[in-house]
Amino acid sequence: MMKRSEVRENVFKLVFCGDFHSMKEIPEQVDRFFEETALPDEEIGLTVFGEEDEAVIREKFTQVKDRIPELDARINEVARGWKTSRMGKAELAIIRLAVYEMLYDDEIPVGVAINEAVELAKKYGGEDASSFVNGILARLA
């Protein structure tokens, strides 16, 4: 079983990729993600996702995707001078996922959602992404 941070990172990747495809193409793109994404394993080289991990990632991605208009509205309420249409796609995907966790995932404390989003921003975002993501999410906390 994956750690929550690994699940979150894979959900982020799907949310990010979803911005480049039409809603009609998303199911095929999600299937392709799981077919083509392999995880390193010291003993056997590469391994695909376990069934349980894949189910959790698919479910969480679907929950985020289905709420994007609502999530974007919440983000736009607090993003002074930075509407979602102007945000970098990586930063926006990270923020959408974190806002979903803050509003709908009772298992994840708000502080954890923010901290994990900041870590994803450091890894995948631009130079100032972590402070930008932190600033937006802090206004929603």
C-alpha cells in the first residue's frame, strides 16, 4: 500500500494531465496513466500499481475532477490578482487538490493538506510556486 503522500502525488499528476484533455478524453488518459506509469521496485525493477492503490487514486482523482468548477470558484475568491485562468497548470493542479482535501477529505487535517501541497509545489512548480501555493491555501484555511 502506498503512503498518502505517494497517492497524493499521483492524483496531482492526473489532475495536472486532465487540464490538457477534454472531459471526453479523460477516462482514456487515466487508463493510459496506469498502463504507462511504473513504480521502481528494488527487487523486480519496475512494478505497476497495486489494485487497491489504483482504486484509491482513481476515486480521489474523480472526486477532484468532478468538483473543479466549485474548487476554482473557491480559489478565485481568495486569489488576489491571480484568477485560476492565469495560474500555471502545475500550481493550479496542486491548489485544486489541496482545496479538495481541505474541504472534503476528513481524514486529512488542513495543515497537512497545505504542507503537502507546498512540498508538491517545490518539486513540480516554478521558482516561487511553494510560496504562491502556501499563500493561496492559507487564505482558505
